Amino acid sequence: MSVALAPRRGAVSTRQRALSPRQRLNKAVLYVMLAIVAIIPLFPLYWLLISAFKTPAEFSQVPPTWFPAAPTLDPLITALTEVPFAQSMLNSLIIVGGSTISVLVTSILAGYVFAKHTFRGKNVLFWGVVATMFLPPVVTLVPLYYLVTTMGLDDSYLGVMLPWLANAFGIFLMRQFISDVPDEIIEAARVDGAGEFRIVWQFVVPMLKPAVVTLAVFMFVYGWNNFIWPLSILKSEALYPVVLTINRLMSYTMSFEYQNVVIAGALVASIPTLLVFLVAQRVFVQGIASSGIKG
């Protein structure tokens, strides 16, 4: 008897799970809203992509076209040959790579000290470091310029990287994550005779993958797009990062009919940051979801 009733119960359960017309409508509206929200931030990237392959005539056409009628590589070729684009990309990789690695190292070490060591004035010092996050960059521009030029590091890779070798946000982020590392692991490592540096790199850092990737992505993107400081400190065009080279490209193509060349240069310059995000996006999202919610 119970066997005969089983299909009837399953059918009733299926009907109960079926969505009503109103629920289906609400679900469709939700999907449409989510699609719109996704399209809004992606649209500039799409427009950048299609504009880089348009002819000057089509680029200036009103109303604009949504797809290149006759795609051409001429804007890309012009952008790559009119200015030393390859050298500027290498300059950006050197500057951003060096500063990102330095920020990771200094942030992990400082975060470990603030999270796992006790000393007089620790909280005052930590929140003093955090407070520097809220200073507008323009406020520190002149003092930093004076400091770097006084040290004779202007017009050099090191001069561009020096102000960004340590970062308050990185210290804060690492301190938040390292605070959740069990003290028992650290104490056990000390009992086994491990020094502080070995504890950090061998036991603590492997637990910080989301935080490390998140901070690396943030610093890479910020450093890659940094414009004001390299413009202030660099004089030799051979040392220009890619953002300054694009600025030069704009001065070469002031006529409106050549603005697609600038767009093509911007497209090429954005590829490294997009690749970094795509490679690290899964761990990056995990790190963002975990940060800022720890005491």
C-alpha cells in the first residue's frame, strides 16, 4: 500500500515546487536587472574593443556604429610604432612588479608583528598607519618629491617605486588575516626552534593565499594606472611607464580623426591588468569576501 502511494506523494511534491506565474515573473525581472547591472560596467570595455578596430571615418561617425563595419589593424599598428610602446610596457612591468613584491613582503612582516606580538604603543602605531590611508595623494606629492629628489633618485626606477614600497592598506589587510592564524601553530613552531622569519614564511604565509592574491591584484592595478607620480619624478622618456606613453600618444594625435589610435593604445595597455585579474579572479573574490569582517 505504501509503495502504491509513493508516486502520488512525489507528484504532489513536484507540484508544490512548481513556480507560480507571479514567481516566474519576479524571477525573470531579477535576471533582467542582473543582466543590466553586469552590462553597465562591461560596456566601456566593449566600446574600447570595437573602437580600436574602426577606421577614422567610422570612429567619428554620428550616430556611432555598434560593430566595426570594416575592421582594421591600422590603429593598433600606429599606436605600437608611433611611440616606444614595448619599452614603456617593460618599464611598467619593472616598476609595478618591484613595488608589488615589496608591498607584499613589508605588509606580511608588519601585519605579523601587529597581529601576533605585543609591545607598548602597538595599537596607537597601528591605527596611525591605518590613518595614512585617508590622506589624499596630492597632499603627500610635494613632500615625496622633495624627499626623492634630495636623495638623488629622481628620474629612476627606484625613485618611482620608493613611495610605494610599503602600503598602509596592505599592512591592515595582512593584520586582519594573520589575526585568525591559530596561536597554537606559532607556539608549536617556536617550541621546535623555528625563528620568527621561518615562522612567517613557512607556517603563516601558506595560510594567507587569498589575502596575498587580493593585495597583489590591488597593488598591480593601482601601480599600473598610476599617472601623477611618474609624471612628476621622471624626466627621461625612455623610463616612461605605459600610462605616460599613452599621454604622449595623445599629443601626437590631437586631431579627432586619429583618436582611435589612442583608443587602440589604451586597449593594449589594459591587457596586463585584465590578464592578472582573470588569472587570480577566483582567489581574489575569496579574499575580498573574507577581508574587512575580522576584528
